[in-house]
Amino acid sequence: MPNKNPEEVFVLLLSNLRHGAEQSTKFYQEISSNVQDQDIKEALESRSLISSQILDKIDECFRLINEKPIKPTGRLYEIFAEDFRKEINEIQSPRAKRLYALAKLDHLINLRKGEYVALIAAADLTGHYGVGVLLESCLADKIAMGERVRRLIRERLMERAMSA
């Protein structure tokens, strides 16, 4: 069924966001199992908890607009995870694996932040201001996680520089 108006496009984008949130939660767990660094593992486990709370907020968005999620239209997150699995299995060095996992995590977070920015604007366009507030709180969580990941990358690179 073709999308005809901003409201239908909003539901489509919100549905894709929800699907991405589910996939991201699984991806955080998968990255965690591929990394031995306890600090990174702990951050990812915390991120997984926050992701489940984000899913609750997205479900509340659907309740507020009196809609149900529709079937997602893309495979972006599945392809992202497939590529991650393939590439990380080819990396032998634990340090290189850590860096790769953090880089991919940062990539995913930035992708998700872009989705939230677009959906917040769409919520305003369609007059769903309460939904915009919920989505902005989700975006704040993504921004905080992005900063945490960048700090972990810097710390790990500094450790490497100090030991060299």
C-alpha cells in the first residue's frame, strides 16, 4: 500500500525506528560477546538495558498516535550485523577487535541519532508533540552513549600509546 500523507509516512518511519531499536539491542549483546574488555562489556550491557527502555518509549509513541507498528521495509540492521560478524571474525588481535567493535558501535549510534532527528521533526510536522518529547529523550540517550563510546575509544588508544 503506497504512503499517501505525512501521517502514514510518520507511522512507517516510527515502525522502522522500532525495528531498528529491537535490532540494535540484539547487536549490542552480540558486540558484547565479541569483546573481552570488561569496561566495554559493562557499557554494552548497560546500553542494552537502556535500549529496552527506549523500546517502551517507542511503544508509548504508537499508543499516543493510536497506531500499531507496521512491518519494516528495509534490511539495514540485518546487513549491518552480518557485515560486523564477517569482519570481526577476520580480526585476530584482541586490541584490533576492541577498536573495530567500538568503531562499529559508534557508526550504529550515529545512524540511530539521524533517525531520531528526522522523526522528531516529523512528530512536530504531524502535530504529535508528546511523541516528539519521548523521541527527544531517546535521542538524548543516544547522544550520551555516543559520547561514552568516543571516550572508550580515546582511552583505549591512549593506553596503547602509553604502552608503546
